[in-house]
Amino acid sequence: MEFTSETIGYLIQEPITIELLDEHGNKLSEAETLVLIKPGLDEPAMSDALIERLGIVILRAKSGLWRHINDSETVVRRSM
């Protein structure tokens, strides 16, 4: 499924601040973004631009494994 401004959904016109938290609730990074609400979508989707601004380094996309850009090479996090 492709997500564009032409996708049927609801675009929130005011930017919101997204915080990336670690497993203990500590803030790793934050970024402002617009939100597109897509009815029927059962999981959040992030653009590649937002992923980069948050400092997320994807290790294994399907498995949900990632690290933050400031993490050491040995840190592997799991998406919730």
C-alpha cells in the first residue's frame, strides 16, 4: 500500500511532535511531523523521512529489529 497525500484518509493539518522512547520510557529523539489517519490500517506507518529524523536504523524490518543512531553496534531493539 502506498501512502501519499492523495491516499483516502484524514490529514491532520497541524504538525505534532513524535517522541521515540526506549524500553524504559526515556526519550531517544523527537521530530515534528504531519499525521495521516488511514481508516482500516491496523499498525502505524512512518515515512522514510520520519524514520531518519528520529535516528532509527532498521536492522531487520519484518522482524522489527532496530537501533538508534546513537546506540552502540551491539544494541538491538525490538519494535512493540
